Amino acid sequence: EVQLQASGGGLVQAGGSLRLSCAASGFTFDDYYNIGWFRQAPGKEREGVSCISSSDGSTYYADSVKGRFTISSDNAKNTVYLQMNSLKPEDTAVYYCAAEWDPYGGSCLVHSPSSYDYWGQGTQVTVSS
């Protein structure tokens, strides 16, 4: 059974940092699964934040987080991390990790949440001003 477990959220002041973790079970990242991070603030649509490709390790970032967030993977632990620095109040949301099966390889995107097959339960990030 494929499962994703997101953790690491919390309350932080603006300018602070958090590191989110996404632990996967039931598959390995080598099995052509891209991992993406999405977030959803109250009253807003789910927004793609970042992803990492299983085929070549390439990464993608939304403009809103570029230069502040870094995605990485530890294949030995089957875990993907999202390091979030210089956090802003507008980063407040529930953050979800998701897995997209992509046997064709190449880069990943987070424009379409529906292309992701498996989702974690979400972890709350709150940034106070």
C-alpha cells in the first residue's frame, strides 16, 4: 500500500525556517515517482510549490517560493524534504506531499495536482507577522 507521511509543520515567525519531511512507504523513489509539495490556504485553491524528479533529480519551484525553499531527497530513507527559509505570512497553509508516477522520465511540474496519484495527510504551517 502506497502511503505518504508529511511532517515538520508548525508555528514560526516571519523570517524563520521550517523543514518539512515526506516519508514514503509502499514504493521507492526509484520506481519512477516524482514527489511534489503543494499547499492550500483557507479559502484558496491548492497551489503547487515544488517537486523533484525521480529520473534525473531535477527540481521545480513556483515563483512564489523560488530562492527561499529547497527540495531534496534522501533515497536511502525514502524521504523528501522541503527546506523553507525566509518564511512569510503568505506561506501559511496546509502543506501536502504527493507522488506522481512518471515512467517517461524528465522534469517534474506541479501545475496540475490531478496528475499526482498519491497524497499525504498534510501538515500545517503557520507564519506569524
